[in-house]
Amino acid sequence: MIKRILIAYDGSESADKAFRLALSLAKEHHASLSVLAVSRPPDFAEDVETEAIIENSQRHYRKLLSALKPQAASEGIDAQFEVRVGHPAEQIIYYAEKNLVDLIVVGHRGHSFFERLRLGSVSRQIIDYANCAVLVAR
């Protein structure tokens, strides 16, 4: 039984597909839906620079998430939207465990090919370490 669905959202085309799929599943299963975006801090930077980068990133994700709210509302889903700071896979998995999520929905690919090579695939890490079902939308 799927009662709680978490969608990991980064604004990519793949994340948009995952969001639409998560909306459909939430509606079909009468499940709650949480939408989580994770702002990743830079690896190396000055403290002031890091703070500014994080603030800009959070503002960017809040704007992206606010655009999703009408879509959820039009489907009759009262979704929760949140932006966190940290490593995306870690934050997504932590959120899912803390909130007893039954299903995590993620996109197949994020923004940058270079980031996937350098950091590894966030969706792959979620599949490997999540304690619940993970659905990867293509």
C-alpha cells in the first residue's frame, strides 16, 4: 500500500516527468505527496561566497516549486513542498526515512552530464541506499 510518496525535484526535464508520474500515483492511491528540492553547497568556496550561493540556489528552487503547486492543486492533491541544503541523495534518503515514505520517485537524469560523471548519479545512490521503493521515471 502506498500512503506517502516523495518526489525528488531538480527542475530538469526528467524531474518534470517524475513529478507528473508522482501526481498520477498520488491521485490513484490517495497518497500524500511531498516534493523535495535539494540545494547543494559548493565543494570549495569562501564562507561569504558559499552563503550567497546557497541563498541563490534556495531562491531558485523555491521558484521552481511554486510553479508546481497549481499542477498539484488542479489534481486535487495537497502536496508539501520543501527545499533543503546538502548532498541531494543524502537529503532525499534522510527525508524519506524520517517521514516514513513508501515510494520515492526520481527522474532518470538531472541537469548536467558533467555533474553525473563527477558526483555519481543521484538516482543511482537513492536506489542503492533508500529503505523504501524507488521509481525512476524516464
